[in-house]
Amino acid sequence: MLDHCIISGYAESCWTIVSYRALLNHDGPIGSYRAMLNHAGPIGSYRAMLNHAGPIGSYRAMLNHAGPIGSYRAMLNHDGPIGSCRAMVNHAGPIGLYWATLNHAGPIGSC
């Protein structure tokens, strides 16, 4: 989630320093056709609601997106608290680790 914030914070200017692997795995610039295709379209669109679990707090969101933050279902499906063993195993570990680089498109600026 942290790398999402970093990338979205820089918007398009960020993508000039992002690795090719990041572009390939992380959908390209926000709003691009590839991003829309892989990331469910603009926020609020029908495709987004269908693929991304509907509005925050909706029943579908709770069912598909693991329920409220901190709930048992959230911990089970969304890797547990940041830094936990389950989070490291399923969510690629802390940014910068080899496992993170392999699964999470690599750090910003990697080759």
C-alpha cells in the first residue's frame, strides 16, 4: 500500500523514474488504458464497482475486501497488521527486500 501512495502522489511525473517491471506489473500511469483495463476503470465506475468490491463500507466491499480494517476477516485475507509475519509472507515484506522486489514490481527507480 505504501508504494501505491508514493506512486500516486507523484502522478505521471513519477513514472519517468519507475522501472520497466513496475510499469509492466503496476498498470502504467493513472488513467491510462492499461490501468483502466487492469485496475477496474475510474473510481466509481461500474467496472470498478464490479471488480473492486463496490463503495467503501458496502456489503460487497466487506465480503470481497476483507471487512473493516482490523477485523478478523481483514487480518485473515489482507495479511494481518503491517509488519506481521503473515504480512511479510503474503504482501512481499518490507519495501526493499528481495521478496518485495520480486513480487511487488521492485522499488521506484529500479532497473
